[in-house]
Amino acid sequence: MSNVKLNYVCILICFAVGYNDFCCANENSRKKYTECKCIKATATCSGLNYIPKLPPNITKLILKNNILTVINRSSFRNISSVNIKKLWFENNSMEIIQVDAFYDFEYIAELRITNEKLLNITALKSSFQSLTIGTIRSLYLEKNDWYGLADDMFYHLVGANIALSLRRNLLHKLNSSIFLPIAKLKKLQVEENEIVNVDLNGLTTTGFLDLSNNNIYAIPNFCNNNDETFVPKLRNLSLAYNAIRKISKESFKCLETLESLNLDGNRFRRLDNNILASLHNLAKLIIGDNQQLKDIAPFAFNSSSLQKLHLYRNNFRFSKKKIIEKKFNPQTIFQTIPNLKELDLSHNLLNDFFIFRELFASTRNIQKLTLVSSDITTIPDDLFRNMPHIKSLNLEGNDIERWNESLFDNLPSMRKLYLDGNNIHIINETSFPSNLFKSLEVLELSDNQYRCTCEMKWFLDTIRSTNLSTKMQKNWPSRYTCYYPEHLRLTLLANYFPTIAECNSLNIVYLIIITACSSVLILLFFVIMTFQCQINFKNALYLFRLKQRMKRGYFSLESSDDYEFDAFVVYCDADRLWVHGVLLKHLENCNLNVCVHDRDFDVGEPILNSVGKYMAKSWKIIVVLSNNFAKSEWCQWEIALVQERRRRQGKEVLVLVMYQQIDSKHMITPLKALLDTTPYLSYKEGFGEKLFWTAVVKDIHKPLDIPPTSIF
């Protein structure tokens, strides 16, 4: 059979099966056949050293895990007439893409080059001139292990209107001037690199900028020297999962058009007043996963434009203690956001009933409220009177057992209610108003500790006689089980059928007997406890009086919350590489706020003053010991300050790390005295290193010794 006829047969077979099977292409030189997987208009080719022929309807070609060292126009000779619109390269051992590579593909709208670590960037740059500027819309250059880009990298994309992704490379600096030739760079993604410094001059057309998962220490400068913005069209900005420590009302100048801001996973300890003052169009703010957040100023979120606020997973304690310490104000925190419609406070601590009520007193326009795993035990009866427009309420994973029957009255807009994973025992006719049952689209009540008694009969009858189970999503019946009584434990509620007869046969005499016996046993228990546990009662009384004295201010017990930094590092400058590259990286990845002199000291202030000042701001002192340290006169002076801190607060205030064993000829008397009286940890790379870092982190978290205190 001739080659032409064979190709036609292959194409007809592909059409016959709807391109759900393999499409074939002929290799003329050796009369062998190679297969590409074709699904609808997408072809995926792997394990090849050339690009085969494809059916004419293919518009998306994925070349993955091939051996295609050099790509040029002739590489595509078998498909030069195919109208390819999306072309993907991934892990093909590519080294060169020649200047004429894409000449035959005038309709390419999306080009992806991923995981091509051998690719010559200069050659790639030249190949862009064979792209059709009028049709290319997306360019993905990801996971290629690039450390930097040439200044003229995108010179041949002059006039293009594209979205560009440089995700998961190894870029250390973002110099945005390299994007200037691109007339309309609407979207730029550079997340998951190692960027520290950011220059935004060159993003005048960008509306979406993702800088997440880098090593950025401070908010980038969005203004030029004349206070004019570098990013006049920026609407969406992500700085999530960097190492940013501070934000203020000056941080976001020149971002007039910004609508969405993501600051997840940074290292904020405090949110100052009016941090959104310059963001007049901001509608969504995300500040989650900031475990070091301890202080929210009264008017931190002051904004008339803000509609969505996410403050999840900060482990922030909305407690009376923080109110007394002026760490937050429940009356004003949301009062200055008049148009707030969506609020997420999940994975914080909200277990104070009165603070709970005060916190939401001014959230009248809320439509979606998410409070997952927030340690809530009780919901104020009048909570939703201040939220008449609420549509979605998520209280999953708390410790709620019951609520007042009037709690959910007059909520005509409510459509989704999540109460799964709580401590609910009974659902009966007073749990929810009948009109709410009808208007709800989702009612999630799974994973609660249900009592399979007659009190559940109404709920089960309602499920079986109405369409309520369709509103319980996919968790009914598998995740609705009995918790009590013991003989029915783990039985599905769907398999429990209480009858009218058994539910009306309660024996009053048995009830009286059980009540009387229980009362006698309880009384007997207290009598025995009074005589046998006098010492425990005295201890309990001691602790009660101790807490009362603490509340009245007789003395305070220090904790890491009382300090700005978790640890201050004392080290020799000769060991700087290990301290910054290894020690800081491990500690800050464990959410510890660490102070080092050449990064955190105030600019212009004498270093002698700064050392004492910042030691006082730190909960623990880490001393990195080595021969270089022992020989340094400056480090010997710092040891004197360390010893003074140890005399005041005990040996637990120090974490000694032996980075390098000190020779006897370098051992000085103050250093020997310190080592003789204070335990230390020895660092050794390789085996046992994980144990070492675990010990260091635990040592930092370890409380200080508390001196004996008498309260009598």
C-alpha cells in the first residue's frame, strides 16, 4: 500500500472513533509507525525523536517527554498544514529553538515551554520573531531553572497583547523593564521563584501581577520619583507567601486601580491603622496564614470600598486579654468597613460569647460569613438581627451543641448553612424555623454526635417525607451516624427507625428512681472527695488565688507574645553565610520571627545602642559559637551582654549553638564559664541534622524558668 493511501486510512480511522484512540503517522524512511494519543482536537505525543503527521482537525499539540534537541521549521514539516493554535513543549531535552521554528503556524495563540532545563535562552529569544504577533495571546515559560533573563528577551514581541508566566524558575530579581517592548502585557505570573528585589518600571499595561511564593522582604515600590504609578492598570496583586514583615498606610501608594490584594503567608506582627488608605478601589483583601499576627489596630481596615475580607488561619485570639492590652478593638475592627459583604475569620479563636456579639454588631451588609474551626461554643441569640442580608453561613468544625430556637428567625436571604463537625446531639422541630427549611439550598449537618433517641424522630421523619436529604449534599447518609447510646454507636441515622409506641412508653417511676439514685451517688462522691482530697483542694485554691493576684497586677509571667522578636542571633561576621543561608531559613520556615543585626537594625543608629535595644525586644538569644566567634573582640563584648541577660532571666533565655568546635587555644574565660553552666546544641550536617533543628525550635519555644512566688 502506498504511503499516501496509508496516511488516508489512518486519518479515516481516527475520524471513525472520534479521535478517542491513537492517531498514527508514517515514518517514510523506515516504514515504521509511531502513535500519538488524539482526543477530540488535542494530540499528545511522547517517546518520539521527531514530530509525526497528525489529522487536520488538531488544534492543540502537546509534545511531552520526547527527544527533540533542535526545533526548527523543518521539525514541523509533517504538520505544516495543520492549523495549530496551542503548542506545548514539556521535558523534551530541547537545547535550541531556531529563528524560523514557528514560521508555518500563523494562528498560534498559546505557546508553553515547560521543564526544558537545557534550552538556550538566547536561541529562544530569537525564535519569538517567527511568532505571529497579532494572534499570540499566552506565553508560558515555566520550570526551566532560569536564574535571569536577558534585557532584550522580549524584543521580538513588540506590539504583542499577551499573558506571560515565568512560574517556578530560579529568578532572584524581577527587572520589569525587560517587558517594555510588549505593548500590552495584561497578566504577569512570576510566583515560586527566589525573587528578593522587584523593579516594577515596565508594567504600565499589566492588570494582574502574581509575585507569590518568593523571598520578598518588603512591599515593592509602586511609584516613580514623581509619585506617579508604575502600574496604572493593575487590578489584581498577589504578594502571598513571601517574608514581608511590615505594612503601613504608605505601603500601597500609587495603586489607585487595585481591586484585589493577597497578602497570605507573610510575617506580619501588627496591622497599623489605615493600611488601606491609598487603595480607593480595593474590593477584596486576603491576609491569612500569618501565625505571628498579634496586634490589629482599631482602624486597620478602614475602607469604604472593601467588600471581601479574609483573615483566616492567623490563630488570632479575639480575647479579653487582647482588648485590655489594646491589641484589637471589637467595636471598631469592622465598623469602618460599611460595605463589607464577605468575611472569613476561620481558624482563629472566637470562644468569648460577649466579644463574639460585639465583633459583629456593625456588619449589617454581610452576605457570606465563614467561621470554620474558630473554637465557637455558643452563638448569641441576636447575632443575625444585625445581618438581614446573609446568604451563606459556615460554622463547620466548632463545638456548638445547641442554640436558641429564635436564632434563625427572619432570614429570608439565607441559602447555605454549614454546621457539620460540631457537637450537635439533637435536631428537632424547634431547631430551625419551617420557612428556613424551605428556602435553604444547602443544609450541612454531618459529622455531629447524634443521640439516637426518640428526640431525633421528628428530624428523621422530615428527611424521609420531604426533599431535605437533597439539600444535605453528598454526605447523607454516610456521614450521619449515632454517637449515643453505645449499642447504636456508628449506626447510620438512615437505619434508625424509632416508633411512636416506644417513644411514648417512658416509665415515670423508673425516671424518679434513676434521678434519686444519681443524687445519692453524687452527694456521696462529694463527701469522699472532701475527706480524701484535701491537699488537691488546697492546691486548687492556691492556683485560684494566684490567678486572681495576676489579674490584679501583682506580677506578670512573660511569654513570647510580649516580645517583638522570637529570637536575636549573636554571631561572628565570618559565619554570616551559614547563619543567613541555613539557620535563618530553617527558623523562619517554622514561623519564627528572628532578628539579625545587618537586616533588622535601624538605619543610622549606632550599632552599640542597637545591640542592647534589639536584645531587649527578643524573647530568646541564640549564640552561634565557633573559633571565629572566640577570636573576635566584638563577640566577646556581646557575650558580656548575653551573660547579663542570663543573670536576669535564667539559662533558659539562651540557646547556644556550637556551629564549630572551639579549639582550646581560643577558649577565653567568659566563654568557658558560659559553656560550663549552660547546655548547648552541636551542629553537624547530614545524619542527625533533623533532630538538631527540632531541638533548636523547641528550645526557642520553651518557657523561661518562673521563680517561686508566694501569695499568702
